[in-house]
Amino acid sequence: MWLFIFIILILFFLLCLYYTDGGRYIWFDYYSLRELDAAYKYKKKIKNCIISFTTTPGRISELRYTLMSLLDQSYAVEEIRINVPYKSCKGVEYHIPNWLTRVQSVKIHRTHKDWGPATKLIPSLLDKQNENKKIIVVDDDVIYGYNTVETLNKYFEKYNSKRERTAITMYGDKIQKDCNTDNGFVQRCVNYVTGENYTDLIRGHSAYMVTLDMFTSDLYAYEKYPKECFFVDDNYFSAHLKKNGVKLLMVGMTYKAIPLPEMNACQIGALHGNENHNGQNEKVVNKFFRKH
């Protein structure tokens, strides 16, 4: 009996490793960030493309695995950029760990304004150097699959070679009639699909690709919108994209690496574990933009 239970547990564990790309997560423990950083400059590079994200004062020291997954991509980009305010909107100073300053392939861009979670993208849009670049937006608490950058770029080039503008996301959500978002752990796993499907919301936890010309300056006018927009950047960006006639295409995730790092992130202050824990902010924002 116990042997049978043990075998079932082992099989379940192996299934989890396969489904969440957990083998890669464990492999990172045995592979040096320094080695990945040194090898990154020799990778085949996608031109005019950057990765952009941000973090919080309490999570800036927890970026190691996310960075390793971004360095361990099948293709490199011109810059991996972390937008770091000098102080958070709550007045907390950012202390950048020494190990992070030594990662040569990662650039830390200091910002005077904290845009909340939208700091992952807005300062990169405002930087004139990125005017004609593709921007891959990621979160700071996820291990990204090996082909994430390559897949996003492939579909971006396919769908934006025509006049129609299309933002590409590895995973997306639908907005229901009651303005609730069709998300959550179970739905996320079910919706990790392959194939091309249009969606209502892009998601940073899966990574997405956009360009500056998909937005207008209206994006920066937070004062015009409900205060809840500050906490739900994915919904806020998605609404502006759709308002500007940009289609949102979900292409499915090659690796399903989210559950392991997300469970860890919940313990260090991820927004979905605090301000967004009940989904109310998302509902308010969805409702507002559906009306307008």
C-alpha cells in the first residue's frame, strides 16, 4: 500500500516538473548566474528588441531566478532593462544589491517617478532610444521558458508585417459579461494552449511584446482614470491597446513555468497577494474601459 502511494507521489512530482518546467527551475540551482551572464553576449540576437520590467524594494533582492531565465533564452535581445525608481510611491528607498550591479547583460535604469506596476513598461516607452524598438514586458517573479523571446518575436513579425497592429502575449485572459476576469490558478493552467487566439488582456506573467506606436500619450494620464488602474497594469495597458485599435493575440506558452516562482513571490509582496487579492481592482478597471 505504502509503496503504491510512494509511486503515485513520484509520478505526480515528475508530472509537476514536466508541466511547470520545474526541472529547469531546479537546474538553475546548479548553474551560475555569472556563467549565464558571460555567455549571453555570444548568443544570436534579435535586433531592435529589449526586455523591460520592474520590481519593488522588497523584491529587488529576489530576482536571481527570473534573471537567469531571461539570460537563458534561445535568442538574446539588445538590452535587458530593469526600471528602478529611487523611491517607491510609498516613500521606500530602493537598495540595489551588489550582485545585481555585477550582471553585465542587465541594465538598471533609475526613474524619478514610481508608476506602480506599470513602471515595468512606461519608463521604457518614454525613453527616446526605444522609439522604434520591440519591447518584451515581463514580471519579476516568474521563470520564463527557454523559447519565450523567440516565440514572441516570431509571431510579432508574422502579424505586424501587415498594416494591422498586433500585440503578442504568451497567455491572455477574457473579460466576462460581469466584467470579472477569467483568471486564477486553475483557469491559467487550463488555458496554457498552443495556437493563435485573440484575447482581451495581455499578461506580464507570461511575457508580451508591444511597441511605442501602439500607445498614445493618454497612457500617462493616470489622473483621468479610476485609482484602481494604478494596481492593474496589465488591464490598463490592454484597455489602451484596444482603444487604439491594436489586436491582442495569445499564442500559448511553450513552457509552463509560472506556479513555482509565483508561490514564492506571494510570500515577498506580489500585488496579486495584496492589493489585487480579491480581483476587485481588475473588475473596476474592466468596467470603466468597457463603458468608455
